[in-house]
Amino acid sequence: MLKPILFSVSLFVLTAVSAQQQAKNEAYYVKAAPFRMTVPVVPVFSAKQFLVTAYGAKGDGQQLNTAAFAKAITACVAAGGGRVVVPAGLWLTGPIELKSGVNLVVERGAIVQFTADRTQYPLEKIGGSSSLQVRPPIFAYKAKNVGITGEGILDGAGENWRPVKKDKVTASQWSAFTKSGVVSPDGKVWWPSAEAMNGENYLRTVKKEGATPEDYKPARDFLRPHLVQLSNCENILVEGVTIRNSPKFVFYPTNSANLTMRNVTIFNEEWAQNGDGIDISACRNVLLYKCTVSAGDDGICMKSSSSPGQAAPRLENVVIAGCTVYRAHGGFVIGSNTDGGMNNIFVKDCNFIGTDIGVRVKSNAGRGGLVHNIYVQDVFMSDIQKEAISFDTYYEDVVAGKEAKDVKTTATDKVPDFRDFYISNVFCRGAKTAVAITGLPYAPVQKINFNNVVIAASKGYVAKDAKDIVFKNSKVILPGGRARDLPDAVASTNADPFAGLAMKPHASVNRTEFELQYAANKELWDKAIEFLRSTKLSELAPGKYPIAGDSVFASVTLGPDKAFEATKWEAHRKYIDLQYIISGKEKMGVAPLSEAKETMAYNETKDVANYEAEGAFHVADPTQFFLFFPQDVHRPNIKVEEGDVRKIVIKIRAAPAP
């Protein structure tokens, strides 16, 4: 009798643990949030079932089932709500409208395939919008207690809507795309139709007031819908399903409250133009957890636009936990439209893998608002292509085939105000830049707190127009394993040490390394920069000029440069070179020391070693100067043109590596 008793006890314990885990899933993350928030109301649906097959639907991939799906939903609503069930099969359909009390259950083995026939998506005013839009494949407006659940797949046929940039796909993929549709005159963008390509220009000719669907028809192919759009809804459950291949954003709830989204898979190809994964817009009381996102644009994104009569913040009380994002432009993203304001967002226990940026906060003057009380905790990232963490107030969203324009920087009534961010226990293995912060001159990014953040990156911390940036127990691991403490406190990085100079640092200068060296030896750098600023360099005779003893000194030369073959790659250990061409032109090369091969051993007296390397070459002239750090090899003195070159090299003692 002992074994059955033990089995019963074990089964009871497992059941209890499972129930506890489920309860933890429902309430744990909300309670863990560092702000007060109620657990979102999860809708409870009637057990009544309405099989779509009972209303004429066929899962053969041939019959268009739009009417059958609508009949099943209408019957469900008439019965007081319940489950509209889509069994295993391939279900071709047009748009589906969800209504109050309806849970659309897409069972395992079911694929709801939205039609590629764009004429099946009417033009209408969606979700209280004042302008005409294309009806989304799945949509709801002012619905209460709605669900999309099950283990099946919703496919939005996005490849029939989206433009594709040539530089984002392989040659064979581009060849396949161009067998249909049209290609832009410059050959850079494929469009599914000429109407899609010309739609933006056509819309400029349409008067918005009094416009009819007929007026908008020529632009329908350009006006791509989101795959799932839920507007002004309340008590929403999305669970278990796979939602993929969207015309625009995959999942887009807006102006809604009480959203629970769990165990959902979101997928778009990496070239999907504007193919965001999850965009939560102007919603309140949101719990999103254990979801997996692969996206062609932003992964999990927060948006908030202002609206007449609506008080800010329009997006508030959001918890995102236990999610994984692959490949997207950003793992967790805020913006770009933030003018409706955001407050109380908690991101915890997430992984971002192969994304362009890990944590991305973006907006610009004219689209900005107050975004504050944002908490990012226990996040792990790898293979980040650009910045691990980025704040950008100069962001511009560019339509496919268009060039970016200058972003507005003058004050408006919609200014980005990023403050009170708390980023802790964040670890990243591999990024181009660890942290980049760019505020506006009149609206700096401020009060950003980093605690226990460790990022392995090629560059460390770069900031402009930022203040009250605090780092505690935080490091950047630079190439070669060089660990640098991010400063315990950065009061302000608004002041540019090079301000007032006639010449500017060349684009190749490692600004992160400069920031670290400047922080370690500010007095020496200030003396070197002041020498450049206050000295009439053109009047200096060739020779040596002491600036700060043997810690900072300058050498001026005048004469012809050398043929390429007569120059060598070199590097220094004790000093940093600031090289500036006073008159004439000279070519200089630069490459990472870690990728160079030593050809002549280091001479401590001369502070030089020679190398073989492959690097980038730049033409130096009187408009810019170069900085070469101990981790760089450089190749100066390469002739560009006949005649003498007047040049100054300022040696600044390098701060020792930690």
C-alpha cells in the first residue's frame, strides 16, 4: 500500500506546485513591480462552443471562410458569449471582427490563413479613427471580454502587402520577389503593386475632409493594416497562439485596458518593413509574459500618442516578464511616438538575442512627452548589433525608399522628456556600444540610474545633452578583456571638451575611449586642447613645445610626406597621439591593435612598435584632427599631393589600463 500512497501524495504535490506556479504566473510579476498596480482582469468565457464548421467553414485552404467565421461569432454573441472554435485545418479567410464575450480558439493544427486578395479588406474608419484605413485581418472595437487563444497559427499574408528593401534580402530572395509586383525606379525597393509604390504620393492629392472609401481605393495597397488591432477594448486575453507574417505590426492593442498576453509566439521575417512584433499603445494595466518575438522591426514596443480630451499618461502600468526577443530593431523599445506620456513600466527576466539594439528609447521634438518611472531588471542580452542601451531624441521614422531628413531640434509643445529610468542587473555579451544617450540641448535625458550593469562592447559610454546619469557597480568590457568601471556618477556630459576649436575630431575617433581617458586625465587633456585653441598654429616653427612637462608636449614638422610604401604601421603604449594637419593634406590609416601583427618589437625609449595591419585610410586636412590610442595602430605621413605639409602631433600621457 505504500507505493500507491506515495504516488497519490506525489500527484497531490505536483498538482499543488502546478497550481502555485500558475498563480505565480498570474500575480507574481505584478506584485514584484516597483509600483502599485492591480492584476489585469482576465476574462472568463462561457463554456458554450461554436465550431466554425457548423456555419459552413471548410479547412481546405481553398474556400474563403469570411462569412462563415462571421456567422459563428454572431451566433456566439447572440448566445451570451462563448468559444468560437477553429479546429485543425487550413482556413482561408478575410477579416475577422471579434466582439464582446467571444474567445476565438485556434486549436493545434489549425492555420487561419488570411487571404492575399487585398480587395477583401475594406477601407473604413477603424477604432474611432477620423481617417480611412484598411480593415485589419483581426480587429475589435469597444469590445469587452475578448480572447484569442489556442495552439494554432494566425498568418496575415504580409508578404502580399509589405515593401522589401533589396539590401535586406539575399540575391535569390530578391529574384523571387521581383517575379511579381514592381521595383522602384532606383532599383532599391520591391513593392507588391504599382498602387502600393505610388500610394504615398497619391494620398497627397486626396482631400481628407469628406473623402470616401472610393477616393482612397488607389492607395489601399499602400495603407497596410496591422494583423491584430484591438481598439478601445477591455479585459483581453491572448494565450498560446502563434501570430505571424503581418502586413505591418503583428499585435497592436490601442486605448485598451486589462490586457493579459502569455505564452504567445510572434514571428515576422527579419526584412519585414515596419514589421513590429508587439506594440502596446496608450493602454493601461497590461501583463505580458512568457512570449517569444522575432520581428523585422521593433520587438516589444511601447507607444503613446496624445488625444484631445485624454489626460496623460496614456500608457501606464505595464509589466513585461520572461520574454525572449530575436533579431528585432530593439528588444524592449519605447517610442517613437511618446507625446501621450508613459508611466510605470516594468521589464523583468527577459532575453534579447541578435537585436540591433537591446533596450531602445527613441523619440523626437514634435512627437515627445514625459516618459518616466521605467524599470528594467534582470535582462540578459547577446550579439547586439549596435547599442546595448540607447536613448535617442533625434529619431526619425523613414518610409521605405525615402531618405531621412533633418530631425526637428527646436522646442515644441511635444518635447521628449526621458527621466527616472532604473536599469539593474543587466548583462550583455557583445555589442558595438554599451550605452549611448543623446538628449536635446534644451531637454536633456536625465536621472538615468544604472546598477550592476555589465556589458561587453567595442565602445563604452557615449552621451550628449544628458545629466544626472548614475552608474553603480557597472562595467564595460572592452576588446581584449579590458574591464573599465563606468563612473559611479556622471553629473553631466553636456560640455564638449573640444567646443570652440576650429577643427573637429574625425569620425574615426573612438569617442568612448576618449571619454574614459578624459575622465582619468582631465587636467592633461584640457591643457592640450587649450594649446590648440589659443595658439596660432600656422606661426609655429618646426620643433618641440612643452605643454605639461613630459605628460603633454607637442612636435611641429614641415616638409613633404612619403610614398605609401615608405610608411609603416605603428603603435604607442605610453602616449596618445593627437595629430592635426595645420596646412596641406595627408593620408592616415587606423586599425585595431588586436588585429595587427607585430613586425618590430616595442622600443620603450621611443615608445613605438611596428606592425603589419589592414585598416581604413582617411585624408586629413585642417578641418579635423585624429586621435590614436594605445589599442590602435596607425599609419601616418602618407602623401596625398605635392608640396609641404605642416603638422602638429600632441602627445598626451595615456591613463593606465585597469
